[in-house]
Amino acid sequence: MRAAAQTPCWGDKAHGSKAVRRELRRRRNLPVISRKGAPNIKGLGRLRYVVEQTFALLHQFKRLAVRWERRLELHNAVVSLACSLICWRRLKKATS
């Protein structure tokens, strides 16, 4: 049986401990984390910007910023609705 390819898992130096790296390898992820004292990984800032921007867009919806729903299905539905609205607004702005 062929082994599954490892998925790269990007992180900054704060997540570079041996325990974190060991856990990532246990989950069959390839840790791509700079070691302390080494230069930073090029391009990680752009990747982080996309993630931070996504969280900022999702937190425009108060029900997501403060989790009101107790049931996971309802929370997932609100997240899906918020993502749909964000995409719709972006597409609407791009076409006009």
C-alpha cells in the first residue's frame, strides 16, 4: 500500500516547538516552520494576510463574532450564510 502524501502545514516561529512538530507529523502533516534564529519563511505574510482578512470579514456578522448558537449545525449554517453573503457582495462589486 502506498503512503499518503504529506500536506504542508505553515506556521511561524511561535509554533516551532518539538511537541508541535511531533503532533503535526503524527497527523501526517509536513511542518513548514522556521526555527528560532533562522530567517523567516518567504511568503508566509501573504498567506497570513488572507486568513486574517477572512476572519475580519466573518466577524462583521455579530452572530459569528459572539457565538450565540449552542448547536453546531446552526453555527455551521450561519457560517455558510455569511460566506455566501461575502462572496455575493464581492461578485456584485466586481460586476458593477
